[in-house]
Amino acid sequence: MGVVGLAVMGSNLARNFAHHGHTVAVYNRTTAKTEKFIAEHGDEGEFVPSETIEKFVASLERPRRAIIMVQAGKATDAVIGQLADAMEDGDVIIDGGNSLFTDTIRREREMAARNRHFVGAGISGGEEGALNGPSIMPGGPKESWESLGPLLESIAARAEDGTPCVTHVGPDGAGHFVKMVHNGIEYADMQVIGEAYQLLRFGAGLEPAEIADIFTEWNSGKLGSYLIEITAEVLRQVDAETGKPLVDVILDAAGQKGTGRWTVKEALDLGIPTTGIGEAVFARALSSSLDQRAAAQGNLPAGTLKSFGDLGVDRDEFVEKVRKALYASKLVAYAQGFDEIKAGSAEYGWGVNPGDMAMIWRAGCIIRAVFLERIKEAYDNNPELTSLLLDPYFNSELTDLVDAWRDVVVYATRLGLPAPVFTSSLSYYDSLRAERLPAAVIQGQRDFFGAHTYQRVDKEGTFHTLWSGDRSEVEA
Ligand code: 6PG
């Protein structure tokens, strides 16, 4: 196995391969980095360092397999070109970065034309996952999976039942598409945890360390997940310099590298309402609009805010309701993410199996959670599930969650605390279950001003009302 790019992710992945008994060829554009890698980790397994990409390629066993772990974008294209030049027919180039799936589709085509196999593989789990077992989402040609599969299975995380968290997702861009949606869900999951924190901190007046304890407790139940676990760690951390909770000295402006935004842009094109992910991306953008926020602070009328004491709820009950709102909103975000995977798969003809995605997200990745076992079961029970929310298990969970969820949305609104994903997810939920939507009004408006026509509930056909005439209806 070859690894190109020895920044943290690449070097950890190379070490992971070596720890599993594979001989690993390594190459980095700056030779000093390769030398440093060998000096620090050379004794962990069999490594074959090279100073040039040609030597690196020559050191690989055929069919050659090289995974690229460099920055997504131009750097990836440059390395692919160099590898393809040095490689021969049937060799496999794997892009393990967070590449945009449309770039992957293009690269796969370009490589196929040169008889090279190109595999765009989403890899999740951060630095720790790369070293000890990530969740891997490879796309590309089925033939390359035959030779790559066992290698990737050996280094992937394993779910509790021992299944490796990797599978062939589908052709060309399917792997990177699924990784993109994984990241979109990650954004929503992080945001709902943030909203729960906000309510507990500024609604119920709890201290970060107290909230950390609550999250630790939640982590042992149905909300058990890597993200809840690490949030407790973050909230417990005290800043050495000021003695304050670290969370209070971190600037509240969330960064983003783009995968969440891509998920939403693609959802817009596919017509899939990933409202939870969308609100999470916008929440990050809003948090980073520092000038606008500074201008608005203290200058926008807040209305008649209620204090926590006026809500008529005791703290323990409030905390439990926030847990339920978090759970319900998280469920919506996952349901929407899976809808996007299904729609993307249909649009691009990938044949992605949503249940398999739940299966390989059970361990190793950032969104790993107890809950993913249930999602896998939901798709095992019904591979054609229309929405995750309609699975009998989640449906009965929602019965238990929905009233608390509504209360929390009201509390947040009354206290003037922003909870965009809690709130919009509830609206999505209510829209989905509504017998009638105001879309009928919109169709009427469209027909009125632009003769855009409408359909009727009681007969087939397309109709238009002669609004500026005698207002009779004609068939369009
Ligand atoms: C993962 C992560 C990883 C990365 C995110 C961070 O699955 O291991 O998602 O890919 O940490 O891209 O994204 P932002 O910088 O946009 O938050």
C-alpha cells in the first residue's frame, strides 16, 4: 500500500496500515517530512520511503494501490496527474481527502480513460480515527473494491458486532457524496448539542461543569455518541490562564471548511429539505458575522422576555425536556441526511444502500452513536423506508419526545434563546405530518400572477383559473 502526503491524517493512516502488517510505501512532496516520519515512526512497521513519486510508484506491488492524503482541490489534482503518469494499466489511485464528489466523478472519468482505477474514499474519524480505525466510504469501480476491500477492512474501525466500518458505497463519486452528507449530519448534530448547551446554560443557568455532567449522563443512554462525549470534555475544561471555563474564553465564531455547505447546496439542487443541516450551516455563518452581531447586541428589541422562573417548569424537568428536544431534532437531521443520500443515489445512478451507510457509521466516524445501530435495524427491517421517522421504533420514540420538543421550542422562544435547528426541525416534522399545507395557497398565487397552473385533489389534469376574466376554470 502506498500513502502520498504525510501530514497528520496521512501519516496516521500509513501507521495504521503498518500496524496491521502491511508494507507501506510513503512519499511526501517535501522529503524532510518523509524523513521525520521515518525517524519518528519507522520502527512501528515496514515502511518504504521514497524521495520521488516515480521511485514511490516503482516500490509498489502490482496492481499498485496508492492513497492520496493531501489538501482537497488543486493539490489533489496535481498528485493524481503525477501518479497516473508513473503508474500502469489497472493500478489504483485512491483519494482519501474531503473532495467534492463532482470532482471525484470527473477524476474517475479522466483516470478511466487512461486505464487507471480511481477511488474517491471518504474517511472519517479525524486524526485518532486514521490511526486506530476510521470509518471508510470508498466509491469508484467495483473491480478496485475487490483488491482494495481486504486492505481497507483491515484498518477500518469495527462495530460492536465485529463488522468493519467500510463497504463499497457505489461507483465514481458515491463515496465522497456519502462522506459529504456524513459531514452535513455532523454539522447538525454539533449544532443541536450546542443548542441544548445554550438552553441549559442561559435558560436554566447551569455552569459548564454542571452541563458537562448532564452530557456525561446522557452519553450513557440513547443519546450516547462520540460528539456528546467530547462535548462533556470540552465543557469540563478550565482555561489555565484565566481559571475560567475554556468555553467562556473561546471566541463564539464557528469555522467551516465547506463540506456542510456542499451538503446543503446539493440538497437544494436535489430538492431535498435538509433543513437541520441548512440551519446548522447558517448558524455557523451567523456566529462568524462578528461585526453585524456587535452592531445588533443590545440594539434589537428583545420583546417581553420571560425569566426561567416564569416558565413554570423545574430545572430537572427542563433538562429532561431539552434532552428529548435534542434527540428528536437529531432524528430529523439524520432522516433528512438519509433522504439526501437516497436522492443523490437515484440522481447519479449509484445504487447506494442506506442501511449499509448506517452500518459503516456505527464506529470510527465523528457521528458514531448508539442510535446508528437503530438506524441500521430500521433499514434492515425495511430497505424501502420512506423516512427514518416512519420506522416503527423511531416512530414510538417520537411519541415520547414530541410534547417535550414542543415545550422546549416554546421555552427557547420565550426566553429569547436561539435554537434554529430545534425549531426548524419541529416545523419540518409538522409539515411532514400535516394533512394540508399552505402550498395550495402558493399554487393559487402562482396561477393568479403567472398562469402557472395547478392540479386538483379531486380529478386528473392541469388547470388554470381565468383570474382576470370571468374566473371560470379551464383545463390547461
Ligand atoms: C471527519 C470530519 C473531518 C473534518 C471536518 C471538519 O469525518 O473526520 O468530518 O472530515 O474534521 O471536515 O469540518 P469543518 O472544518 O467544516 O467543521
